[in-house]
Amino acid sequence: MAVGAEKSLKLNPVKGFRLGIASAGIKKPGRRDLVVMQIAEGSSVASVFTRNQFCAAPVVLAKQHLATQSQPRYFLVNTGNANAGTGQQGLQDAKRCCEALAAKTQISVESVLPYSTGVIGEPLPVEKILAALDDAIEDLDENHWLEASYGIMTTDTRPKGHSVVLEHQGKPFTITGISKGSGMIMPNMATMLGYVATDAQVDPALLQTLLSQVNEQSFNRITVDGDTSTNDACMLVATGQSGVSINPDDSELLDRFVSALREVMLEIAQAIVKDGEGATKFVEIRVDHATTSQEALDVAYTIAHSPLVKTALFASDPNWGRILACVGRAGVANLDVNAVTIWLGDVMIVEQGGRASSYTEEQGQAVMDQEEIRIVVSLNRGQVSETVWTTDLSHDYVKINAEYRS
Amino acid sequence: MAVGAEKSLKLNPVKGFRLGIASAGIKKPGRRDLVVMQIAEGSSVASVFTRNQFCAAPVVLAKQHLATQSQPRYFLVNTGNANAGTGQQGLQDAKRCCEALAAKTQISVESVLPYSTGVIGEPLPVEKILAALDDAIEDLDENHWLEASYGIMTTDTRPKGHSVVLEHQGKPFTITGISKGSGMIMPNMATMLGYVATDAQVDPALLQTLLSQVNEQSFNRITVDGDTSTNDACMLVATGQSGVSINPDDSELLDRFVSALREVMLEIAQAIVKDGEGATKFVEIRVDHATTSQEALDVAYTIAHSPLVKTALFASDPNWGRILACVGRAGVANLDVNAVTIWLGDVMIVEQGGRASSYTEEQGQAVMDQEEIRIVVSLNRGQVSETVWTTDLSHDYVKINAEYRS
């Protein structure tokens, strides 16, 4: 189940970034579950990783490799097994995979970054991965973004990607990204897995700044179940092969680039929410007029994570009292509840500490019946707004997660 | 659905505390939904209320009344309607109910404390309550604890109560309590509703200290869905009519009293969890060797509120990776993940950052198949332990909460 119709993805190639897909049979035989991404020499690479302290072996190793070699040449991604909670053996297993790819492509092991997603706590089937590496390398192609978007899926029901082509002084340049994830999604990390590449030239330090900034406005504002994964990563690569250079000297071009990057990352982040496990609704929660960003986020996430609000959303029930109760328990110091207003879509539901005088159940029902729902809370005490995106909590969420390993 | 077999309740009367039950037809005709509790003159009364800032009208009014009259004489409890999110009208409605009871019993309005539980945001049906007051007053009896435990239920599937009789120098004295609640349960508050009375004599200041302290170890350690209600309250009354006086001069007696009070409050708090909406498992989560209480509680509640852990518990799936991921994202500063150990019951599942070497899936499955499950996390960095109690997340939780108002 997922919210909205599946879009057909048109993912434009990025010069200097090639993707190869193979079947390693990690969890299911025949499934395309291994993706190698090749980055042209001289590219800049930026990264954000999970803040879960039990981070998976590939995350630990990727960070170690980045610390010694800031220009990685390959990403090696497997699905079906997260190689998380696997201790020292997990680190050795991840390293063996990197070593094998490095040997085959005649680069240093530190130039390979590993990524794993899937079930936690099972040993990584290293031999299966090694056996499929040649197939993946042979498959490397700038036009394989769509195939790769399938190759990184776990419980996802649909691939996720977005692409924007811009132009500067007659030269086209491209930003393309793919992502995966539909459960164990919550902020305080990067994402599940996201890979974004551009053929613009961007200095590594600037690239990292832009990734961190746009990540805050996209992947770090989505939540399905409040569970931060052990394996989340988002990578941004700039190959420079379009001949267009992005730098602070041309602020107009920089702004256009950031805007397009935000479009790509927001699209592939929101696609994760729309494909959230069991999701039947896509919900935007905006908190306005807070005094600080943290205060706004506290209120937004309290609503987004409330099982009572989420089940009411699933039932299309305008049970606004549950939203009001969330605002009241979000820990906002000295909140004046009489100043708070709450809207469902364009319908005001709460004012003066209770149901808005103009509200009718029919109005609330009309908003709740929609597949995409916006909740707006105004605290009316400051100037800061924050927005997060989430899903409802359905029978199918329980079914999917109760039966995940069986 | 609820965990374990329903116990038959033996609730001993408390001299000087009488309970009367009536049918007001608030939500369903014929349902016994109104309870009046009469407190003998000269009793001490202690209270804890919800910390939700959108607290309901009866909570606001009860606090106001306690501020002017510290020796209340009546509790007036209705189920079926929470009188929350009802603004100024809600306050007036609660006051009218108190005034009516005060007039009928010839006491001041401030001597009546109101409590409401049920659906949020609907106007309180004041006339129905007023019409049933005489019946409730006429029904007042020291032996009506069991009937009252039914009279305060909402989505509860069974009544909740516990009673202990002690003896001091040949004189018996009693502590009896009842509670209600099965959803919108989380700490940062008192409970749903809890009423505990003793015929021991306890000074009001000491009584408040004891209630606050024992509440921290009972009602404030249970969670079903992480949603703090707008209406939670727990009251403790000491009538003194047994002739036994509890005070710090006799520390042995004081200890016995506190121990019995803890037994009663823990029993009626845990009964709420066992009757949690859709609950099929009763889960104790203990975090040992933390540096601070807050750190231990952060880890415990992160596990207790994780939809992924809760669905795995529902499925009896020893998916320990989800527990490990919770420990990693609980925000413990500078956590050494290699020092953390995690047990399911008596089975060690995690050590050295990964699956314990001695662990087998069969062992984990054997624990998970039980109806009562204990998860123990040792952070191995300090001396503090904390325990919380929670439930799984089942199909029925979604069903109950998606259909609550229909």
C-alpha cells in the first residue's frame, strides 16, 4: 500500500556517475539486490550518516574510509541484510566486500564505501556478494539510475527517484537522486539510503555544507514510525563533468542549484513517506509562530508520532481532540493554550482552548477524507515555522512489521 | 483483549470513605457512568494531576478548588465525556455539576472536586449528570468500591482495584484503590484516573509526599501509547478513622504503610497496562547501570514507545535488532555500544555491539512466546536502574482507536 498513484520516473544520467546492478541472492534468489556506483576521478563527495549510536558496520567503515580518503570512487550497496548488530565480524565482512571491489577495479580499499540495508543482526552473506561483483561492474552505465532505484529497495513497494536538468550559459547540467526506505524512518539521522549526483563542479567543502543544509529540510523532516535506523546514509556527489561550476561568487547560480537540489531531495524524501509501511495518508504537519525551531519541531513530532493521531488519520476521523492533546503534552514551556489555533487543511478546528466556534464536523470530515492532509498548529508566540511529513498508522503497518522476518 | 486472566477483586472498605454509583446515560443509556465519593470530615487529601497543558476543565477546576479548600468532601466522577477541549463552556459546565452536588449535600462548592473521562471535545451533558446525582448520593456506601471500579471505566475491558489490610498494635487499617484507563496512557502525568483511600491517619503534607513518591514508581512508569491524557488524576485520601497514625516518628510503621501503598498503586497501575488497548503482552523494561535516572528512562521509553519493537512483541518475534536500534537512538551521550548488554528474560541477546555469542533463536523465541516479557538493558556505566511497563502494538490497537468515535 502507498499514498497516491505511482509516478513513472524519468531519471537523467549524470556524466561521470555510473551504476551497475546485479543479483547476489542475499535474501531472495533472483532478486536484484546489489548495486555498485562508480564515481569519476576528481569528483567531490559529501555525506550524512545515521546518528544512531548502534550504527551498522558499513556505516562505521564508510566513515573510516572517508577519514583517510576524501575522494571515494565506488559505493557498494546491498539490500536484504543490514550488517547491523553484527559486532567485529560485521566490520570484517564489510571490509572484505570493499577489498574485493577495490582489487577488481584496481583502487585502494579506502576508495570504496559500503552500504547495507535489510534485516538487522544476521551475518552478511559475503560470498554471495563477492560472487556477484563482476556482474555489477559489467553492468555499470550512466543510464542505470532507474534499475539502481529498484536494486536498493527493501520493503519499499515502489522505486523512488527524481531528476532536474538546469542550464547555465548554454551548458546543461543535471541533478539526479534515488532513495529507499519505508519503515524505521525518523529524523536524527540522514535518511534510509539516498544517493544524489550532479555533473556540476562543486568544491567539497561547499558540497558538504549544501548537503547538510538541504538534508535538514528534507530527509531530516520525515518520519514514519519514529524509529531511527542503524544504517541511514545520504550521499551527494558532484562530478564536475558538465563544465558548470557552482560557487559563492555566482550567487544567482548557487541559488538555482540549491533550489534544484532541494527539489530532488524533498521529492525523494517525501516519496519515502508516501511509501511508508501500510501508509494510506500523506500528512504534512506545520507548526507556525513558535519561538524556536526546536519548540516547533517538538510540537510537530509529538503529533506525527502519536499513535492516537495516526490511527484517527487512518480512520479519516476528525478527532481533533487528539491533536490538541499532543500540543498540550509536547513540553512547550509556559504555553498559553488559549492562544493556540489548529487547522485541518483550511478548516480552523481549535481556538480559545477548545473547538473553534465556526467548526462543523462535516468540514473536518471533508478534509480527513482526502489522501493528503495538512495539519497546521499556530502557537502564536514567535516567528519560527517548521514542517514535517508523516503517515497514518494502519492495520497494514502492524501486519507488515509483525510479519517482517517470517 | 487484555493480558492474563481477569482476577476477581476483593476490595476492602475504608472507614470514612463511601462511594455511590448511578446511571446518567452520558454516552450510553443504562450504563453506570456516574460515581460520587464521600470523604469524612477531617480527612487528609493528596493529589497529582496531568502535566498536559491542554488540561481538561475538571482538572482546572479541581486545582482551583484545592487551592481554596484543602479538605475536599466529595469527588464527582463521570465517564463517557472528558469535558476537555471545551474552553470556557467546559469550565462552567464542570462548575454547575459541583454546585449541584454541594447544594444537595450542604457543603461549599470548593469542597467538591470534579473528574471526567471519555471523548474529548464534546460538551458535557450537564442536565443528565444533575438528574442522576440523587441516585448516586442515595447509593453511598463504604462497600461500593467494586461497583465504583466499574462506574469509572471507558474503553477498559475489566475493572481495576487492589486492597491491603495491615495491622498495628491490634488495630487493623486498610488501603484500597481503584483505577481506570487503557489508552492515552503515558508518563509525565499522574495516570488516567486513580482513587486510593486509607483509614490510617496521615498528616496532609506527609500524605502528599508519599503520593508523589509512590506515583513516580507506579503510574508514572507505565505507558501504552505514549499519549498523555488531558484528564489524568490520582487522589489519595486518609480518613484517620482506624485510629492508626502514620508519621515519621515510627519509621517501621511508616515503611510498612509505604510498602502497602506501593503494592496497591503498582497493582492498579500495572492493571491499566495489562488492559491496554489491544494488548496481548505485558512487558517490563528495566534499564540498569545508567549514570542518571533520566538516562535510564530515556532508553526504557524509547524501547517502550517504538512501534517496531511493539509490533515484534505482538508477533512474538525475537527481533532483537529493533531493541538494539532503540538503545542506539535514545540520545545517551557518549554511549559505549560495546559495553551494552541486552537480555530477553534470562537470555542474553546482545553483547560486544552485536548478537551475543551464546544466543540462539530458539532461546529468544521461548521468551517471546510468553505473555509476560521482561527486557533488561545494562548500559554498564553507572549505578542507576529504572523500570517501566508497557504493552505490544496489535491489530486490535489500531482497530479500537480507528473506530473509537464511530
